[in-house]
Amino acid sequence: MRLLLDIEVLKEHVAEMSPRTQCRIIPLETVKSNIAHITKIYASPKLPKC
């Protein structure tokens, strides 16, 4: 359940970013260590390649 909540937060965070900002992968330092790997998996395919 904790994992699902974290993913929902990430979805909201990505949605709030402008297209220009979405070109950058969220720095792992700013992501909780327990969801850093999931952020990488979730964000990478969704973000446009610059």
C-alpha cells in the first residue's frame, strides 16, 4: 500500500512539471531511497527524450 501511495505522488509530481522540466529525470537525491528505483522506472519511459 505504501508503494502505491508513493507512485501516486510521483504521478502528480510529473504531471505538475512543465514539458521543458520533464526533459530532466528527477534527481535521485531528492527522492526517498525506498522509491528511487521506482521513480527511475516510472519516469524514464514517460519523459520525452531530449
